[in-house]
Amino acid sequence: MVLTFLDITGYCQEKCGVILDASTYQPIPYATIHYRATPQGMYASDKGTFCLARPAGKVDSVLISTLGYAPSTLALSDFLKKDTIYLKAVAIPLREVVVRSDNRTLQSRLIGYSKKPLLELQSLGFAHNSNATLATYIPNELRQTSVINRVYCRLTPKKNDLVKSFRVALRLYSHDRVKQLPGQDLLPELVIADVPFDGKEIEFDVANFGLAVPADGFWIGVSCVGYTDKQGHYKQNQDREFGKFTLKGTKRLKINTVEHIAPMYNFTKATDALLHSSVSSNWSGKWLPRTERPNMAFCFGAEVVW
């Protein structure tokens, strides 16, 4: 017996539409659609389309947002009338650095927590819910100007009869020294990677942005925007959706297996002095400590060059 865990209490209809660039009229993939002051929301598809269940409770407004565009807040009544939603592009200033070789070999180094240790505890992993963005602080271990070349996230692969591959979005944030939390976006757009369900690592290539490593360090943030199932169909993730569960053949309701719709990320011991080295947020964007163990960090890291 297979069940899809989706809370449908109070859901009666879906609101479908598409999100387009206000200037080019091209689809905007992976934007978030969020009923404000609720946990309910979803990601648009790779074609900018969405079908979101109507809110279960009282909702006044809807927030549509994604990296590289000004967010749009619509009254619920207006949102329900619109089939097409337009977002205006905004420029995010980059602190770019050009790395010149000057006839010498460029040097590189891994910083953060992506390097695999000699002894790794596979049990230290976490598969997040469909609406969560996970972030880990990466200290700047260098004393010279360098550029972020690639970003890595280590995974604990699990057997999965539902998912063929996960689609993961990367965001990089500055470090807010006052709040000790992720600050402003550093990238001008989402960077997307597909990873097989049994993959052990996600690699994001960000070399083309020429992004300098901030002196105060930075945060690596990831969210799973959707997945491709075994039949090759792409499914965007939405809140209240946690994957598929099979039940044991007993009279009592007991879970036998869980097919996650987001990767499981490894944990390791943090080396920085922050109270919480790893945090998470949902559609609201509010960052909260992710783990009860403040000295633990997700196994995220970056290759930097100079």
C-alpha cells in the first residue's frame, strides 16, 4: 500500500497560472508562490507554471518572488483572478574579481565542510521538507583575494523507488555580522543542478560570476525545487508534501519505507565560532537554527582560486 502524505484539509480547488518576465515575457522558472502568514506555498515549474491549492484558512495576500526579480505582493482576490503574473528584473551588484594567472598556475583550495573525512558517520544526515532552504556558514580561511569557483554539498544517498533525480537550487549569501545569519544575496540568479537519487555530492559551477570571497565569510544555501520521477516526469515541490510512504501489512498504521523528495545532506562538526553554523528558512524567509547541536554544520563547501 502506498500513500502520498499531503495534508488536504480544507483544500477544495487549485489556482493555476504562469510567471513571466515583465520585459521579455519569458517564463521565470522556480519562483516561489507563498500565501503570506501561512506555511503554504510552492515552487513554479521549470516552465514558470504552477497549480497551487487554494488556502485552507484566512489569507489576505500572496507573495511571488525569486532571485533576480523584484518580489510581487498581490491581494488574494487579485491573485485568484490572474492567470499570468509578471515580475520585474532587478540587478544584484556583484563584487567581481578577475583572477589573472600572469604566466603562473592558478592555485585553488577547498574551504568549508565539503571535504570528505577519513572516517565519516553516515547517520549524520538530514532530509529537509519541501519548503525549506538550508544554509551553512563558510568562514574565509584565506588572507588574500580569491574567487568562488565551485560549490559542493555532500549527501547521504538513500534507496528511492519514487525519485530518479532531485533538482536543487543554490543561493549564496553575505554574512550578517550583527544577526550572525545569512544576509544579502551574492549571486544574481539561481544556479540549478540535478543530482541522481543515489548521488553522493552536488556540484555547482559558479566560476562565470567571478564572485570574490567576502572577508567575513559567506553562507551556502540550497533548496530542492522539484524532482524527476522514475517515469521521467518533473514534479515541482510544494509545502505539506513530504514524499511517499509505504505501510506495513498490519492492522495498525505503521510506516514501512519513506521515499524522500529532497536529498539527505551530511552533517559534520563546525570549526567556526558562531552559535549556530547551520540554519534553515521556509517560504517566509525567516532564518532559524537547524539543529539542536550548535557545533554541527551541513557538509557544504567551496573551491576558491587565486
